[in-house]
Amino acid sequence: LIAGEGLTTAASRDVVSPYSGEVVGRVAWGSAAIARRAVDEAHDAMRTPLAAYERVEILLRAAELIAERGEELAQVLSAEAGKPIRAARVEVERAAFTYRTSAHEASRLVGDVVPMDASATGAGRLGFTVRVPVGVVAAITPFNFPLNLAAHKLAPALAAGCAVVLKPSSQTPLTALMLAEISADAGLPPGWLNVVTGEAGEISDVFAGDDRVALISFTGSGDVGWGLRARCPRKRVALELGNSSPVIVESDADLEAAVPKLVAGAFGYAGPSCISVQRIYAHERVYGELLERLTEGVRELNVGDPSADATDVGPVIDRASHERILAWLREAIDEGATVETGGPDALSEQDEACGLIHPTVLTGVTPEMKVSCAEVFGPVVSVTAYADLDEALGLANGTRYGLQAAIFTANLPHALRAARRLSFGSVVVNEPPTFRTDQMPYGGVNASGNTKEGPAWTIREMTHERLVVLAE
Ligand code: NAP
């Protein structure tokens, strides 16, 4: 979709339901030439800037249209991503909120007054900064939150005054294309949002090599993200990457409140969230009770068809992910881990054919096992006992990632110690590490990335400060 025109290419790609294998859509398969054309259009569009009030009106109208077309968006999202329909509906509501929040931020893009007379040379001058759009933004999004993660790039970019070329995940491009349609219906002039589906390497080569692309905003896996960053030393490259999310459960934690949150945080969708609960460290005094309550909660989850209202856990995204997750589970079991519920043996032939993996709780996991140190991105959680908080903090930090971590405790000094010592972009107390609201700054450190998303923060990244000095 370039400059408001839906292009047809010689090649096309089917979008397939991860659950049923049915074709749920078909998209054009663009080349480098089409990506370049998209950048041309975005660059040209920015020659006629939109005033802040116009950007606010478009963003608010788009938020309304997202809500109006909410059920249609949720159905498409659920079909292409295999996301349970209830979770898909929540994602749609969140995307509308992301647009609304971006609209609010667009109307308060302020600068600073600089105290020029703090030096003799500056005395008598007036200095202030204004925020200027960085230029064309190239956005690359993953399969797991295809609507709201696209919204987290498109809406702040428009709020900042930047035109966008979006390359969505090839597995889930349909909701992103609908979002572009909605933006046009909301009054966004042609060229401000262009969506290119096609070969990722070829398209990203254009993004990396074209100086008119000022910022690449990437959400996805670490190898791809850091590779892009290394190739573009003179561009802003904002990275939102993976995690192996730890949560510490102290002996004074309210287990009744914590366990349902942990179950939802580990197994909602089917675990492919960058902040899915993956490692639970429970104080030895509550380890047994927590494990019992957790496995009970997990056994109540409905696994199956994502289009059914009752479904909590749907399929993983594709055959390769299914095989990888089962291989990691088998490896952990061979190395001494115990399956408390779920696991490879719980799968029927029908489950296998539909890409399902039953929610799996492991014990006896060691930090070196892939299910602990790497990102599983599936419905797998491990539970490990610890004796004191310092030990738990060390275990939680035993990862190259650093997106979000959490602690459940009633002990304020312990919560504060965790907040100081956990080497993550956010530390959440008495919510799982899966907790996110769309206005908060969200992003990782270490291998998990180099930026914060959340409209107010993204807009800052997508603008630069221009200093204006006035002399008499
Ligand atoms: P992925 O394979 O890295 O794909 C992400 C995007 O990058 C897709 O659009 C993909 O296109 C594109 N891509 C693939 N190869 C590329 C290349 N060589 N150059 C440029 N772009 C390329 O990740 P995924 O499997 O979709 O998503 C899972 C990962 O995303 C996990 O690690 C997860 O933790 C992370 N994630 C992070 C956040 C966060 O906010 N921190 C949120 C969600 C997900 P194709 O689809 O065409 O291959």
C-alpha cells in the first residue's frame, strides 16, 4: 500500500492460520524497488507538513475507527496470528488507546527555555528549543502483537510529524494493512503511511542504505535487531527485543492474588509475548504451595481453537516454532527437568496438527538449560526454589536479556532492593513481568534493546531538538 494505492505484484504470499492451516489472506510480495518507491512517497509527503491540530484530529478519528471496526480487526488478528479471540479483542482496544494517547502527546510537543544569560556570551540573548520531526521513519514489526505494536510506531510517528514506511511480519501482515486503510479513512493524506510486504532482508537493505530514512524502529528478535543497528551507524535504530522474564515470589507474597496473574502472564495467547512469565523463583517456604496452586490453575486453561470464546491458549505461530519448543523441552527433560503438567507427552496427534503445545510447568530446571537462559516464546514456565532474596536476585539477573522483571512481596524494603538490583528496563512489584499499559515507558536494557516505547517516549525519539537563539 503505497501513497494510498494498493499495488499488485507478480509474486504474492499466502497468509495462513497457524491453527487450521487455512489461507486467511494473500498479500503482494514487494521488492527493493517497491520499498524505495515507498520511501520516495514518504519523503515527498513530509514536504507538506501537517500542523499539530491536523495530526491530533487524524489520530483521534483513527482511534474511533479502530473501535468501530474492532470486531473485524479482532477476527483478522486472531485468524492470522492464532491469538485467542478474547486476547485479540483486548489488543484492538489497546491499539485504539495507543492512538488516543499519541493524539494527546501530539498537542503537547514542547521544548525548553535555555537560560542564555548563565554565561557572559549568552547574556542578552533568548534561547529555546523546538521539537522537529527526525524524517522518514521505517518501522519493522513482529508477528505476536501485529496491531498494537504497529500502532506503537505509526501513531507516535504521525504525532511527531514523521511519515512512515511499515514492513509488517510476513506471518501477520493483514491487520497492519487494515490499520493503514483506517488511517487513510481518518484523513491521513497519501504518502504519510506506506506498507510494504515482501522479503525482509531486501526491504531492510533499502531502509539501511537510504539516507532519507532517519530512524528505523524495530521490534523483533535480537539477532536481526542488533544486526540492523550495526549496519546503520549514522541512523537512529530503536530496538525492542526479547526477554526471558523472571518473577520472584517472596514468602510473604499474597499467593491467592499472585497465582492467577502468573498463570495469565505465562500462558495467555500461548506464551509468545516478549514479557511472558518464563522463570518463577519461589521462596522455599512457599515453593510447594505455589507449585500446587500454579499447576491447578494451569490445568483449568482451555487449549484449542483461537476463534472460540472459551479458548485461553491457542497454537504457536508455525511448525518451526512448534518443533523448536518441543526440542527445548525434551532437552531439558533429558538433562533432569521434571514436567509437572503439560510437556511433549501431553500432545495428541490432533494437537500436533493444529500447532498446539499444552501449558507446561517444569521443575528441576538449571540456569544453563535453554528453557531458562534463552527466550522460549511458548507456553512453558519453570519454578525454582530459593533460600534468600539475594540468591533470587542473582538467579533472576542470570540472563543476557533485560526487558522486565517482577517481584511479589509485602515487604517494602525487599521490593526496593529488587528495584535497585534487577538489571532490567522495568521492575514491577505485585504484578507479573507481563504487566504493560500503553502509555508507560516500555523497553529493555542489555540484549533486550536500546529504547523505550510508549507514545510520549517514542515521540521524543522520533523528533530532535532544534535550538533557536534570538539576539537583540
Ligand atoms: P523476527 O523474526 O525478528 O521478525 C520481526 C520482524 O523482522 C518481521 O517483520 C520480520 O520479517 C523482520 N525481519 C526478519 N529478518 C529480517 C532481516 N534480516 N532484516 C530486517 N528485518 C527482518 O521476530 P518475530 O519472530 O516476528 O518476533 C519475535 C521476537 O520479537 C521475540 O524475540 C520477541 O521477544 C520480540 N518482541 C519484542 C517486543 C518488545 O516490545 N520488546 C514485542 C514483541 C516481540 P518477516 O516476517 O518477513 O521475516
